Amino acid sequence: MADDLQETLTASGPQMKRGWLSRWTPESDDFWRDQGSRIAWITLWVTTYCLLLAFATWFMVSAIVVKLTGIGFALTKSQLFWLAAMPGLAGGTLRIVHTFLIPIFGTRKTVAVSTALLVVPCIGWAWVVHHPATPLWILMALAFVSGLGGGNFSSFMPSTSLFFPKRLQGTALGVQAGLGNFGVSVAQFLIPWVITLPILGSAQSFTKGDRSALIYLQNAALIWIPLIVIGAAAAYALLHSVPVRATLREQADIFKEKHTWLMTSLYIMTFGSFSGYAAAFPLLIDRVYGRFEHAPDPLRYAFLGPLVGAAARVVAGPLSDRFGGARLTTLSGVGLVGFAVATAAYTTPTHVGQFGGFLWCMLGLFLFSGIGNASTFKQMPMIFPPRQAGGVIGWTSAVAAYGPFIVNGLLGTVIASTGSPRAFFIGAAAFYAANIVLNWYYYGRRGCEKPC
């Protein structure tokens, strides 16, 4: 049965059959010291490498779209926001599927195959940037396929939660998710540089205002392919699967638990914000401050937000183990409210000098969303038994992965109707405040239902 994780190991250690470990007892100190720790940490590092690539390919579209009109694509502001939103729609939808894969196919097969599939959007974008007359629906389809990487989180993270004892899950999940999230920053940092290099293919002429330059936009996608091949091969060769098996029907019991839905809302507040702002940040800079003389280059600053959020997630993982996930989630919510209101004040600028305040406020949003990303993942394994915790982690991750779709869609709509994203940030602050109350009542106050 899926929850049968307390069997003892044979003296010879965890036996394997077609990549499956026969028994797995990470809560046993002797087993963890003698054998479990080595297997768990190898699994963590290989899976984390693959997860970083998944995030990089998921968010490469956010760095590519800001260059499309400059190389001849006839796209409106609204269409650009929707292109940046489509990977989020795909990522959230595919995460629902990934939620249930580990108990069916196991870690080894799931990580290896899903990593290999990342090659598909890379090839597609490398081809399409040479064809400015490409219809919008093809661009939308390619943006959607880029969401393949977004789906992987909801199988990789539940897998890791099964390999580690509860006392280390905040650390393990914080490290994996934080370093995986670095993929966003890596993509937005590397792409502006790599597209200037004549590595493969012909150049495109990029024009903005009275300035022009040659760029190689296909490199934004091609750079990931050899790294993906390495990751898929390492996953197939080095990973194993723990003996947690369950059918779709058995896994569906998580939807009967109210705490599944409460944690979903909290994770939308944290990761939904992180992923949404990461995808929207370059276009948001361009649309709010791009009209000024000496306007900031969006790709010069866009990587900073995901970098701050990912680093905060790594640091907050061990802190959640020490101080409790609910406390840090409350801190995350308070910070998000404050910086959302502050950001709104910089969304109707009168001069480019206000960009500094806008940037710092956005970095504050990334910081506190990163803290909450780690703390909520500490809460879930404490609230639910192991097999259910994996499913809840996958499900909440799936819903929160709609962040890029929701944030970009709402920002595009709000800006089109009001000329400013101010109303969006005020609404976000209200949502964060409601989640602070939910977290405190159910998980943080004295005598609460599920202290964690």
C-alpha cells in the first residue's frame, strides 16, 4: 500500500527492481545514517539540476518576447503580455498531471523523460525567431509548449519529500526549490548576453528607436539543449524510486481535505506571486518606464527579482525547520502586503528617476514570496502523512504555477483599461492580507488546528 513506509530494511540494504527500491525508511536513524542519506542527497542534487533547467526553459519566453517586436514581429502590447502568460497556463495545467506521476511511474522514469522533453520548446523557439511573419497562434502554441518545464516541479518536489525524514524536509525542499527557482534568474541573466554571440545560425537586426544592433535570438533557446541531454542521462543512470505506489483514485483523497485547499491558497500567495512577477517583470519595466528618455533596459534588471526570491527560498528552508513554517509564512504575507502597496505608488511615474524605488519595491515582493515558498513547503509535510503530503505539494504547486498566466493576463488587462498596473497591486495586497488571516487561524495561533 502507498502509505506502507515503515517496513524495516533487510540487512543487505534497499533492494532494487527495475529502478525501484524495495523498502524505504528515512525516519529510521540507523538506516538514514548507513544508507538512506547518500541515496537521498544524490537524488536531490540530480533532480535539482534538472529542475533548474526546467525553470530556465519555462521562463526563457519572458526574456525572448521583449525582443520580438525589435526584430520585425508585428505584435501589440497586449499580445506580448499574453505570450509571456502562456507558459504559465501550460505549466499550471501540466503540474496537475505531474502531481500524480511519482506514485505511478517512480522518480527515475518521471525525471528522466520529463527532462528530455524540454528539448522540444528549445528547438521550436530557435526556429521561429527567424520567421517574423509567423502567425500569432503558432507563437502562442510555442509559448504554451515552453510550459513543459513548469510542470516538472509538481513531480520532482513530491519525489524529494519522500526521500527525506520530516526533520530535514524543510531544508531539502527549500534547497531544491530555491536552486530550481534560480533557473528563472539564470535564463534572464544569460539570455541577454548569449544572444549577442555568433554561436549558431544567422543574425537578426534588432531596432529600438534610433538604435540598432545584430542579435542571435535563437541562442536563447539553443543554449539549453546540451545541458538538458546531460540532465536526462544523469537522471536515468543515477536515480531510483521509493516504494510508494498509488492509483489515481487513491491519490484523489487529498481533495477531501480542507487543508489541501487552505495550503493551495497560501502557495498561490507565495509561489504564484514569485512565478507571476518573474514572468511579468521584464515587460512590466518596459511598459511602465520604457517611454522615458534613457529608459532602463528590462533585461538588465529582470534577473534580479528571481535571484532574490530563489536565494530567499534556500535560506528560509532551514529557518522553517528551526522556527516553524507557519511563523515564516505569516512574515511572508506581511512583507508581501507592505511591498505590494509600496509598488503601487511607483506605477504611475512622472520621470525615470522613480525607477529605483519601483525596482526596490519589486525586489521586496520577490524576497518575501521566496521566504513563503520555503515555509509553506515545510508546513505541508507536517500537516499531512507522507503519501498525501506528496500529492498536496504537487497539487498546490500546480495551481500556483498559473501565476505567470494570471499575473500577465491581469496586468495586460489592467494596463489596457487604466493605463497603469496600480489597481493590480492594490488587489494583490488585499489577497495577501486574507491569507495572513487564514494562516494564523489554522496554523499559527495558540491552540490552532494544525500547528506547524
